[in-house]
Amino acid sequence: MGQTNLAHAGKYLTFSLAEEHYGLEILRVQELVGLLPVTRVPRLPAFVAGVVNLRGRVIPLVDLRLCFGMPASAMDDRTCVIIVGVERAGGHSAMGVMVDGVSDVVQLAQEAIEPTPEFGTSVDTSFVTGVGRLEDRVVLLLDIDKVLSSGELDAIAQAATPTTDQSAEGGQ
């Protein structure tokens, strides 16, 4: 019964969404940035906010609240974008994920990580690799490659690829 999707001990960047705490392996995090002007792209799923121009790179931006079926948040000065590296069939690419706020980087020992609880067959928790126990809270540990399906990742990556009639300048 070896679970291949179990989180590993190590450092995790923790962040919040709707009063809940989540963690991403720090090695997957490329950088943290504040909110940037977003260019909306037609026909993408509602949880894709659009694309942003990050120092000349066009990067897709996903609103994790909407991706997880939570109500949209009123963006404020704590709202943050985490630039992460994701693996997909076409290779490695960068993606921005919008979160309510970044908390801190924590070191989790293997003993502090529990397997993902079973919620029944109708609930897909494949993107949760485990639950980290900290003194004052629990943190759901995410596999960023599995938060979105491969088809969704491909559509998002295609949206971030500038065409000849689409400017990569980003904007309002």
C-alpha cells in the first residue's frame, strides 16, 4: 500500500485561501510578486484570471480560490502571486497562482506529515499530497502539477504563448 503521492519532508511555502492554510514545496516556487496588471484571454475557464507580463515573460495566472470552488475574494494589499514551475506533457513552464496571502516558509519533518484523508471515491484529492501538522494549524500540502488537469495546463500554456497578432506587452 505504498502511496506514491505522499508529501516529503522539507521546506514548504505556506499561504492562505479563505482562512485555510496550504503549502507548496519551496523548490517549486520561483518567486513571489504582488498583483500585476492582468490581460484577460477569452474562452479560458473562469479560474484563469488571464496572463501577466513579468519582466518580458508572458505567464498565465490562475486564481486558486476559483480553481478550488471557493468564492472569489476581494483583492487587497495581502493578495499575492506565487510564480511556480509546473510539469506538463510539453515540458516545464511557469504559472502564476493568485492567493489571499503568503504566510511563511516552514520546515516539515516526515513525522509531521500525515497522508491525505480518504473522503470517498467521488472526491478527487489527488492534488493534496498530505497534511502537515504545525503547532497552531494544519496545512494542506499541494502537488502543483496535479492542481490542474493536463488539458487545463495545456490550454493555459497556449494562452500564454503570444501569436503574431497578440501583443506580449501585458496590460490593463
